Amino acid sequence: MTSTYKDTVEADVRIGDGVVSIKRKGSSEIVQAKVLSTEPAKDGEATRLWLDRLVHAKHETSIGQYHVRGAFVTEISLND
């Protein structure tokens, strides 16, 4: 039996002041998570954020233009 899960999810990811909102393509649900910590790049923009919950399934590696990983909280970063 082969898996039909996708590791990349099409979604609109919005990073606000202390919160991240994710709306997956084909769904009306918006998932929100609080930002626990950020790692800024040299230009001051956040390149990596840690969220207070999981916003991805265990097989997913990208949501929108962001790389995601984590087991209890989500680490989200811009894809290279």
C-alpha cells in the first residue's frame, strides 16, 4: 500500500504580531498559533519562528513557502 500524503501543502501563511495564521488551500479553516520565539536574519526580518503548537502533520515538510518541523511545537522557517 502506498501513501497518498503530500509533504508539501499549498497554503496562505500570514505572520502577524506574535501570531501565525495558516489557511490551507481547499479549506475554510484557519489555524492560528502563538509565536514563542524568533530568530532574526541580518536584515532584521524573522527567518525562523517557534510556535506554541503543531500546525503540521508528521509527514508534512513544507506549508506554503515555509519549511516546518517539530514534534510538540512547530519550527517554521523560510524555504531556501
